Amino acid sequence: MIPDIRLAYNQSYAPASYKALLQELGTVSGVEPAFRVAETPVFVPRELTQRLLEAGEAILQVIARPDFKSITAGAIPKGYNVPGENTRAQFIIIDFAVTRDENGGLAPKLIELQGFPSLFGFQELLAAAYRRHTNVPSGLENLGNGLNTTSYHELLRRTIVGSKPAEETILLEVLPLQQKTLIDFACTEAMLGIPVVCVSELKQSGRQLYFEREGKKRPVSRIYNRVIFEDLERLRAQMVNPIDLRQDFDVEWAPHPNWYYRISKYLLPHIHGPFAPRAWFLDEIPVLPQQLDQYVLKPLFSFAGQGVVIDPTPEDVAKITDPGNWILQEKVAYAPAVETPTGPAKCEIRLMYCWPDDVPAPILAHNLARLSKGKMIGVSYNQEQDWVGGSSAFFEY
């Protein structure tokens, strides 16, 4: 999106360098990426960088509202309100589409947000690999402004491990070896020295949690939580007697499971601004918009784009029996803003914030970019295309 840098990158692109980049990702992490990695990073010009930062800050102000827990009380599904919720989400993830405004300038539009971790380990590995194997100019930064590799690792440690011993901190997931994000788990374990543990490995003794490795009983005092409860229910039959995580354990969560629901699509109708598409809870719309195809139907309690209706009709709406669990959001027109040798690609940029216990406000730590040449943006789509997939943004601050 920075024209001279984009042109130079495309002209200097070498398939052998891309192949070497992919090989490095697998060799360094010990895991082959289970999703498509794009041939290019995204170069974000200064004006769009500033707009992204301002939009992110405005959303963080909503999350910081003193009545935030009150307005999100209905976000947590019945039966999933886990005891021991803390006062903050240690991770806040905000996804923006890159669009064009009425003047033709690049502008961010909010797509989704999460009170849940993203690929904090893998994205640092990917950005470093792009720098080593492709033409990324100096002066562009993938980390939050003011961070370097050392301070980024320390920020992650403070956020994930906190004040607990690393040997008592675990990355918890449902069948981690089956997850597409396994490469991120491996990067995180290597970076912080915390083991990756499946829910089925956890055992309890009263309110205490532990797991066993190499014949040793290892206590758990802090959980880097990567468990999505919908995923847990879907895969429960593949595990042997997994414990019920909704109990009141003597453990610290990072983040607590409730934040996955509080900071989610549920929040979209409460966010307003030039960067925010209009959104309503479906049961609060007195009359459906006439041009319904200009909107998107999203179920509140789903993940990875599941259940989203891209081009809804009145019949689609009529079929919904629980409208309080759906939102109608104004459709966003992604701009084909990233020129590639095989045609322009659309782009989504994820701002990834850390909020460790020792700072008053979230810190922009890293980012994730996704490129697409089809209707859907996620890395599970566009499998037959090139110059699409997971990527990293490099910002002009």
C-alpha cells in the first residue's frame, strides 16, 4: 500500500526466497504451518497507520468504560459464566478491513474484536522471516511503536506468566496437536518455556490443578488460556474425561474465559465512529433495512467465521429462532489495495494488544495481516490463489 515499496517488492520477488521463508518457519518452530502464508508482507503507509491507531484507541476506551461489565452482562452464554473473573482482559484483538473513504484514501473499518489471544509467538517468527528472506525496507516496524524484540518478549512474559513461576504456567488448548495454530503454540513454548497442555491432561485435587509429564506431577498456578468453549464441546468426545473448566479453581487465567464473550461481536452495536460499521442486535431492529444485501448476519456465539451469512435475505432472517443471539452489521467494502503480480488483493489488519497486570492501559504489541482475492478473508479460504493468506504488516510510524 506504499506504492514505491510495493513496486520494488513485486519486481524483486523470487520464488526461491519465498520457499526459503516457508522452510525457515517449519525448521525454527519444528511445526509446518497448517495454513497458507502469503508471499508478501503488507506495507502500511503513515496515514493509514495513524487511522488504525486512533480507531484502536477509541475501541479501547469503550472497553475501559466503568459500566463495561454491566453492558456486556448478556454476552456470556448461559452455563458458561466461569468463577474468578478478573478486572481486565490481558489480550485484546481488533480486526480492521482496509477500505477506501469517500475521498479515495485508505481507511480502517472494524470487522471483529476478541478478548482472547492471537498468534503472538508465530507472528514474531513470521515478521523476522520476511525481513530475512524478502525485501522489507528498514524504517518500517511490525511491533508496537517503541518495542524491540527484547522488550516484546518481556511484554509477553509479563502478560502470560505474570508473577507466577514459568514452570507452573501452561498454555492450555483443546487437542493442541490438531489445531491449525499449533505452530504458534510451539513458538510460545520456545520463547517463554511454558508447556503446551491439552485439557484432557489436566487433573484436579480439590481446587488445585496439575498435570503429569515424564512421571512427574506438575502444579498449575496460571493458565495462558487458548481454549474456546465451542471447540471444547465439539471435540469433547475425542478426549477421555476432560475436567469441567467452569469450576472455581485456585488458578490465575490469562485471559479469564469470560473475556472471550465480553469482548466479542457482542460489543459491535456499542461501538460508534467513522471506523465502525453500523450494527444492531437482530431482536432490537424494528424494521429490517430495505437493502438487506448490504449487511452481514453474524451469530454471536461462533468463531472463525462459522455461521456468518454474507448476503442475507428476509428468508434467512425469518429462519432465525434466537434473534437475540445474532447481530446485523453493515457490510464492509474491502479495497483491493495490495497490488500483486497476479492481481490486487484485499487486506485485513489485526491489532494485537497486551494488557499485563502492572500497566494501566493495553499496549499495542504486534499485528497480523490477512490477504484475500475472494469473498472470505480467513486463511482457510482462497486455497487455489497465490499472494494470499496469513501475513504480517510493517507500519510506517
